[in-house]
Amino acid sequence: TLRGGTQTQGYAMALFRALVGATVLLIRRSASATSSPASADGGVQAQLGKYVITGAVRGPSAFRVRVLPAGSAPFETPMVDPSVTDAASESFEGDDGPGIRTAFGSLAIAADGSFTLRGPGGEVLTRSKPLSDASELQLSTKQKALYGKGAAPPDALTLTCDRAKPLVCNRATYTPYYYSADGYGALGAVNSTQEASLPLEYKTNGAHITWAFGEALELYLFPAPTLVGGTKAYYDLIGRPAVLPRYAFGFGASRWGWEGRSYMEDVIKKFRSDEYPIDYFITDFEFFATETDYNFLPAGKGSYNDFGWNPKLFDEPQKQLAEYRRNYNMRMAGIRKPRIGNTQTLNKIRSKGWVLPNGEPGGGYPPEGHYADKRCLDFSNKDVRFWYAGHMAHYTTEGVDFWWNDEGETNYWTYHFWNIAESTAVGWKAPGKRFFSLNRAFTPGMARMGAAVWTGDVTANWEDLRGTPGMMLNWVIGGAPYVGCDIGGFNGDTNGPLLTRWMQVGVFMPIMRVHSVISAKPHWPWLFGEVPARAIRLALELRYRLLPYHYSLAHKLYETNEPWIRPLAMEFPDDAKAAGIVTQWMDGDIMASPVVRQDSNIDIHLPEGLWYALGAHPKASMSVVVQGGQSFDYNASLDFIPAFVRPGTVLPLAPVVQHTEALPGGPLEVQVYAGADGAFDLVEDDGETTAYSSGKVRKTAFKWDDSARTLSWNITGDAEAAGSKAFVKVFATLFDKDSRHILESEPLELGSAGKIHFHQRDLLP
């Protein structure tokens, strides 16, 4: 698994083991179709015309179908985690041909080259037509709409599609993956690229799903009866998402156009003095260069320093960053571009063949034009990665905490291999440090390295705010569990209400950060008036109260591969209205329903059952209960953030702190919403290193017994894993549908176990 500090050599060895251990069976080309039974190592094969078709188990919950021209070598896609262990299987002979059977289903390949995918109960999920020489593979289906494609602004408000072509560009990522309600998911891979896209496409007409792939195809198939199960199986294959460092679950301030050291330090001090919680700031070009390279010719410029510091902002970089951490608990990230601007460096790397022939696609989606031609690094070359890591490593020593990777759509795989190079550099200088980066697009599997993503250069308008949740949900299903955005909008000037509502959306996103173009007013809360500033502070305080909740959900994601950010369609598959909603979503057990309209009106749909209004808002003074199975609308005040939970929800909350280093900050509050039994596992660790991956975590299992009205807990794992950041005291807050009052217990020592009991007599009318 690729995580912070992983060496390029380690990745190469893992990939080698995967290649050697892969079930790949090649046979001689013959004039007629042939089929062989399952082999001793679990694979099946057939040949039809020029193609050899092989089937095997790959990973814990997938089958791999390889379609290769006879005699050609197999390939491994970067999307698949090379360290995954293949599930146990057995061979069989059946009506569909020879096959392999596992606990999650079976795959059989017939002599005519067709294959049949069945679920664990033997039910047919899909059958392929016999393969022709047309480089197309057709699968039977009953579905006209598929999940998982990714998204761009034009389709951000829908979760399904009837076709997709893999692409990365500013404001768009499309993946070669889908989940079909036929009961399975599919991931396609080819061994070539078309710059920022793949020569691969799928589409459905409701009777057949057609994959067009050129010369060779790897198709991974995941039997799964639900969208939840299909997404988990997909993540099983592309790799467990690394747990990001704890500060990543806070808030960050970014802009293009930091004016100088004094301005930068004034902003940092203002966030602290005015008590807007924050953990990091992000700098653009100006951190390392005195000019941008957008107008550079292919020859570059002799005075440009690609790997330095701009003394206007950082005349003492190592000393400054240490002081910002020590005095203000602020971390710094810098922008990176996947290209070179210095003439001498360009001459050197061109002589080695390390530069891509193309440039970066211009504009948004769809791309328009190109720039930085013949200056972009080919990160698929391991020598390029090693060279780049060597030039980047000093930044880690000097105090840069993570990287903001921009304009990396030079090739479909640039972001993937670029992150390998960066994580290598971090590992050289800070072994065991968690790697974290924020990228403008993604390819499936990057999250296993600690790579997050943001939705590109959105515009400061209500339309792009409304599309933000849908972009996030589509990208999560498509393989990116950690998604953020340019809160307030990158292009154009925002305003107080728009920035406030966008911040409220960000509370319930995995990554929360503001960003703006150099010509716009920076998105600092105090610049937009007293009322928006106060509402933004409340949103940030809620974000930081949710820190133990979100951080624990990230650990659960790492352990189970089940994303905690989920569309309502995933959570409520039988609710027809919920299936089409993307402006509400599940943040773990919380249904986020923020305002995304300029008039502050909101349309809310609550699925069947009882719902409580989330009581984490500072104004909460009573239990508010709403009956589900209905939709309603109302006008929300600027500081109100609509969110709901179901009975049985157990929600751990921190006190309001100004940064993650201030944790625990006081007793842990555990909110309980009565009406059903419930549970939640609070997970704590050091927040900085990869020690969690070897089990150095402390887990507190909270359980609510509704009939006994008792919250109990038991602590397991490494008691010292979180050090001084561990919670030592706890109190419970009870919300009950039978009482308007909110009940609160006295704080208790957590110890190794304990319980809090609420008496029935405590309920007051």
C-alpha cells in the first residue's frame, strides 16, 4: 500500500510481486475458438480469433477479465492496489463453461469467448456476447443508468449516467468505473493513454453495456447487490484510503496572491485574535517564485527557480514555519505544478527524454487550448520521480507540511505518479510522517497514498455552490473519498451570504478550505461584514466540534473501505425521491441539508421514520423531532445549518477549539438521540504518523441501550496512542422525543470503561 514515506523502490517491489503472482494464462493462437478448464492456480481462459480471454480472482472481492491480443504481454493498471490479497477460489465446470467460484460469486468463460458473472447465490448478474475483432465488449443489462462515473459541472446534479469516457481536467474527473443495479460493479483499464484521457469508453442502451477499448482490456467485476456493497468492493480493489493527518479535518485558508511576509503574518494573527478556528494556510506561486510561468515559451526562463523560496514571503523559511507552528499552531502548504520553468533545468531533462510532448489543457470543462507546452514532466518514468523527489525533499526539512498539486492534467496518470514522487521525498526526510496532498483531479486508487482532491476552479456564484455537493458525491462513488472545493468560488468576487452558505456546506465535506483568484477579495471572514463573519465563525466552530467524529469515520473508512460521505440513494435505496437528491447527503450518521440557494429557502426531504434536528448547533436548547416520509421547505436564517439524525445516533463532539493541537480541550461530549439502540467507535491516535496502520490506536466503543437508557463504553487498543491529545473525561447529552428538554450528565473520567444512566423521571414535559 502506498502511504506517506513509501519509497519508490517499495512500490516497484509490490508491483513486481503482483505481476509475478497474477493469474495470467496465455495460449497459442488457433484458427478456431478454444476453451480450457480452470487451472490449478484458479484461472480460466478462452481464445477467439486474435484475442485471448482470461479470467481470475483479483483482490478480496473482484474478478478480472483480461482481453489481450494473442502473444501480447499482460499489464497492471495503477488503479489497482498491488498489495491486495486475492480471495480464495475453486475451479468448476458448468453450463456456462469452465469457471472459478468464490464466496462472493463466480465467473465462467465459454469456448466462444463469452463470459457469465454470477452472484453468490448463483443468480446471473451479466453475460457478455462473444467477442468480435471490433474491440468492443458487450454485457447484458436491464439498466439505462449507471453510478460511479465521476462528474463535471453539467452533470453534477445527477448521480447516474448512460455513458462515460475517462478524463481528467480542470473542474472534471470521469472514471472508467460504474455500478449497475444489475448487482455488480465494473472497472475498466487499458495500457495506453490519450494525454488526459484513456482510449476507453462505456455506454448503456438499457439492453447492453458496451465497452469500447482498442487493443487490450482489463475488466474488473465486483458482484454486489447494493450500491453500498459495490462501492466497498471497488475500494477493496483500488486500495484502503490512508487516514489523513488530523489537521486535514480542520479548516484551511488559501489564496493566490499573498502579498508578502507581513501581510501573511497579519492574516495568521487575525484568524487567531478573532477566534476563527483554523489549522493551515496554503500559498500559490508566490511562495517559491516572483512571477508565474503561464507566458513562458518552451525554452523557459533562466532566472526562474522551480524549487526555491520567494524571499518576499519567506526570507527565513525554516525559521518562519517553525515560528508559525510554535506561536500560532498554523501549518503551511505550497502549490506545485508538474512542469519546469527554468531554462537550464529544461535543457537537462529534455536531453534525458523526461518531458511530455504536450502541455496542460486550458480552461475548464471541456478543456480549451493548451499551455506550458514541452515543459511538463513525464512522472510515469521512475527516473523522473527519483530526480523530482531529490529536488523536493528539502521543503519537508524546512517545514512544509503538505502539497497542493495544481494543473496536473498533462496525462491521465500524472497525478498518480506525481504523488508517488512527492511521498518519496517526504519519506526520505521524515520517515513515518503521513503523506497528504490536495489535487485538482484524481484517478482511482490515489487515496491509498493520502491524496485528496478538490473540484477545480469553480466560479463565485450560486450555481456552482449548488453543484458542489453533487460533484463531491459523484467523485466519492468514483473512487475519491476525500473531496474539497474552493469555498466561496475561485473565479470572480464572492459576497457575504454566498461565502457563508458555502462555508456551511464545507462543514460536512471531508476537506474544508477557502480559495480565491489573485484579482478577487480574499475569502477571509472579517472582510464581508459583521453578520456573515459571525455566521462563518459558528460554522467553523461546528466543524471543529465534529473533529473526533470525522476523524473516527476516517479510521472506519480505512478499516472497512466504506465511505462515510454517501448520497441518499446509497442510504435509502427504496426511497424513490431520495434517489435523485444531491443537495442533501449523509455525513456518517448526519444528514447534511445545507442551504444552497440565494433566497435562503431550502427544500428538505426526510425519508421514512423519525428524525431529530442535529443538536450540535450552539442555539440548540430543546429536542426538535420531525416525522419523516415527507418533504418540506422553509427559509433559514444566515447562521442556521440544517442537519438531521435518526434515533439511535451516538455522536462524539469536542469542545470548541481553535486548532487541532488544542485537543482534547476539555471533556468529550457524547450526544445520544433516543428512540433506538445505537453505537459509535471513537478512534484516537497520534494524528501525525503512519503508526495507526500497525495498530497503534485507542478505540472507545460507545453503546447506547435505549430500553435501559444507559450509555456505556469500553476502551481497547493502545492506551498511549493519542498521547496528550486523548480525551480523559466524558459527559453525555440526551435528546429524547418524549421531552422538549435536553438532558446533560456530569463529566466522568473515561478510564478503561464506564457508563452513564439517564432516569425516566428526568424527562419533563
